[in-house]
Amino acid sequence: MAAVAAAPVAAARMDARMDVPHPLEVPTAGSLMRRCGAILEQLSSREEEARWFSTPLAAVPASAAVVPQPLDYGTVRRRLRDGVYGDEPLAFANDVRLVFDAALANHYSEAAPPRAAAKSALLAFERCFAAAMSAPVTETAAAAAAAAAAE
């Protein structure tokens, strides 16, 4: 009896026990959005994976039908810089996940390089993002002084 495969994106996100070959360093300093930027920079620096996500995978004809608005690292970086996400790290995380959706939802075989890169990067992202968001945000001296002055 053949096993039923899970949806591509869900399958890549679901197994927290999978080993991450090259885990990301968890940023714990600064605001949550600064941490998001640090995570994105780490993802972008992983050359073997990042080359697949420097432009949207919509250039692959089959992916346009599956993912109507594919994203890439540059677009996410620009949105982060322009404040599109505001103070909403979950909006940032959703866009990062969309970067990988085209490769995971596409008609690539399991062994295809874009799919393997998406699985690896997504798993590394999910683990790092969860850890970075759960680390306490320490108040900066300037913020503490401003809060004290307001009292």
C-alpha cells in the first residue's frame, strides 16, 4: 500500500525532529523585527539555497499557477526595510514561507535542487524564528529612560 503524501509545504514544516544540516544562529538581541532582519540575512547568506530564492520562482512556468504571487528574499527584505510588516513578525514569517511555497508546491521531484533547498531553508527558518521570537526582548537604556520620563 502506498503512503499518502502530505501537502508539500505542510510536509516540510511538520517534522520538527528532522535534522537541520546547517542551522541558523538564533538572534536574541534587539527588537523582534530586528531579529527578523537578522534571520533573513542568514537565509540569504546560505549560497547553495539562496540562489533559488533571489528571484521569484514564477519564472518557472508551472509555479505561476500554483503560487500566484511568489516572493523572493529581496522582496521580503525591501518590505521589512520599508516597514510594511510594522511590528508584526508573523506577517514577516508568512512572507518568508511564501518564498519557499513555489518550490514546494511546484511540480519538482523530491530530489530537485529547488525543492531540497526550500525544505532545508524552511526548516532552518521555522526553528530559528520560533527560538528568536520566544527569547525575551530586553528594554534598551533609551527606551527605559523614555518610559521613566513619561511617568
